[in-house]
Amino acid sequence: MTNRYDTTGNPEGEFQPDSNNQVLLNKLGIINPDEMDDVELELLKQLTTSVLDEIEDDQLITSDDLYEWHRRWLGNVYEWAGQDRSVNMGKADFQFAAAHLIPKLMKDLNDKFLSKYTPCKGMEEKQLIDALANIHIEYILVHPFREGNGRLSRLLAVIMALQAGQPLLDFTYMDSNKELYFSAVQAGLDNIEPMKDVFRQVLRDSQQNVGG
């Protein structure tokens, strides 16, 4: 698997000194990856609480919101928070969108996906699953930020589900079936059905949590 920090000649590829090339250069001077994971998780919890208080169920979600959420989440940690990544990234042999294409692709995400599928208020379950899968695939394929794309995509999905009157999403299924999930991401280039299956199970688990 390609190292997600494998970049050269770019500030986004710089490591924190004494971190053994395990932690990206950060404002907090953190050198331990576990400590950084804890910091990012705590900040994400704070962001999630704030955003869920702010978003209305009939509110259109935009790409500007995604940039702002990323900046609010990681702005005190990384200089480049809330900015398009300027390095190319991939996982295994699969490459996400080329960095120079991100501005255009984020505009497309906004104009062709977010404006079409949000707000999710009033959506039936089938509609919601279609909306979640389409937006998730598009966002993950673009992978606009240097760090935190997967976690931000989940926040977006949570907001969409809540807008539709569904419970907080439980992503255990994704976490327990990572190969299947990533296969669904790859298939999303021309077939959205595998990702719809993933979100169908996520939604079912989330509903059972409430019902149980």
C-alpha cells in the first residue's frame, strides 16, 4: 500500500522533526502518531457537535461548507487545513483525482451532486441511499484534502441522514469490511450499486441501534 505521506518537494509532504516520518508537520509540535490521532479525533468530535447544532434539515450543503468544516477541524493543527491538496495521492494502485483537477472537480461536486442531492429533508430511504452513495463516491474519488477526507465524508453522510430524519449513522460495517468498502469506491467510477449496498447496510445497522 502506498504510504499516504509519500510526497516530496512540497510543504504538505514535510514531516514533523523527530517523528520518524510518521507525523506530518504540524503547529502543535506533535511527534507521536497515536497522540496526533487522539488530537484529531477530539477536534472532530468538537466540530461534529458544532455542525450538527448549526445545520438545518432543509439546508443545502455546499462545497464551501466542506472547506469550512475542514478548516475548523484541523486549522489549529495544519497550515494547509481547508485548502485543496497540492500533492497527488493514492491507495495501493488506485489513484485519487490529480491535484491540479481538484478545483474543477469540487465545483462539479457542488453543482452536480450536492445541489442535486441536498437537502435530504423528506427523502424516502431509497432516495437517501442513492444520495449518500453518489455524494460519497464523488467526494472520495476527488479526495480534496491532504488529510481527513474519509472522516469528513462520514460527517457529511451523518448530516444528510439526519436531514432525512434517520438516526446517527453507525459506520461499523464499513470499518469491519474495509476491502469491500474500498472495492465499492473503485467500482464507483462507473457503477454506484456496490456503494449503495454499503450504505443500505450502514443505514440498517443505524436503525437497529435505535430500535434495539
